[in-house]
Amino acid sequence: MNPMNFDIKKIFAPGKGVDLVFNMNAPMPMSRASIIFDADYSDNTITIAQPFVPVSPKTEYDTLHVTAVIPGRHQNMRVGMACRVRKFIDRYPLAGNTVSKALVLQCDLPVFETNIRSAFRLPLSKRHLVRAKLHFWETDFYTAADFTLRDISFAGIGIMIPKKVKNRTNPLTRLKHNDILSMGLVLVDTDKENPVGSLAVTVQVKRIDTDYSKTHILAGLKIIRITRDNETLLNKFIHDAQIAELKRISTLR
């Protein structure tokens, strides 16, 4: 589609969830979710919430883009435009006499389609949960009973493994670097009656910290096999969760 067909006013409007993408063309671009507070199309500036991992004058990057997901003819697509931080605001006024940290972005047209695969990392909350099952040593292990999820992204999962379960050594403490495991995930938004979805992935143990605490081991699992549809489902769940939390914090309605 011709980039000129993308209307900045329709795509990047107040209340829209967006992602700041650092070094889009690098092998490992990084993204931070945000939401648009305001827009001034006369000079192509938009004001967005400061992401959970803040952007500061000391943040190092080569390129910066602001992107959003819009409906396409056959499936959703991600579009974006180059931008730069024009201003940092410590107390941006919001509804209900509240304030929020914000960024004013100077954007460069045109808006164009991009296939960026964003590396969102979501710390799990009371509202957005992930239930999981790990298959190890011909046995299934479950969240709550045998391990907990610390955070998740489309690229990997952090898990906490208790060293003892019912006064016995947890078999998951025998996980080793580069072990490959099957894993099932159920994505839950507690504001909804049914789970958002479920998916199966294959993971590889990339990091083990046996000294994380006296009672727990911290493990980092890399997702090495996932279908395109399941990756889209997981990315959307993570993105929606971050936007919901930003809205909660900023009291946007």
C-alpha cells in the first residue's frame, strides 16, 4: 500500500496504544509500550505517556520510531513513522486532577508499513496472568504448584523455581543450561469470563541462577519454536496488558 494512504490523524489519535521502537533495523530492536495523550497535527507532534521503562536524555539509540497496529485488508498490520523526543514532561495534566510523566515526539511523515517484531517484556500482574505447564523428565509441572512465571515476552519467559515443594527437592532444580522443553501457556485477562487463548511453545534454558535466593532459582527460557499465529496472540496479549496498566496508572478513560 502506498505510504501516503496512511492518515496520521486516523492512526495516531489520542487514546491509541502505540509502541516506541528503538533501532528498528537492528538485529534485536527493542520496544516500549505507551499510549497517546494528545496530538498536534499542524506540526506533527504527539504527546505520549512515559513508558514503564522510562526514556531519558541519556537513553542511547540510533533510530526511534513510533508504531501502531491497524486493521488491514486480510489481517492486522503494524505501521509507523520516524520520530525524535522533542520534550520531556514531568507533570502532564490528565483528567481527575492527576498528572503523568510524558514525552512529546516530533514525527516525520510518511507513515509506512513495518514488520517489526517487538520484544515486549511483561511483568505479570493481578489482572493479566499466564498459567503454564512444563514437560520435563517425562513429567508435567504446573504453575503455582511447581514454579511461577516472573515475566514473559514473545522471545522468552522468566520463571521462579522453588527449591523445595512439600519439603522435597523440586525436580525442576535439575534443569540445565540448553535443556529443551515443551511448554503450554494459557493467557488470562481476569476482566474477561474466558481465557484470552492458549498456545504451545518449545523453550530452551538459556540462564540459570541457582543463588537467586535461599528458597528459589531463577531461570530464563528462550522460545525457540512458536507458530506465527501463536506469536501474534502472545504479542497482542502482552501489548494489551501494558496498555491497560498505562491507562490504569494515568486514569485515562
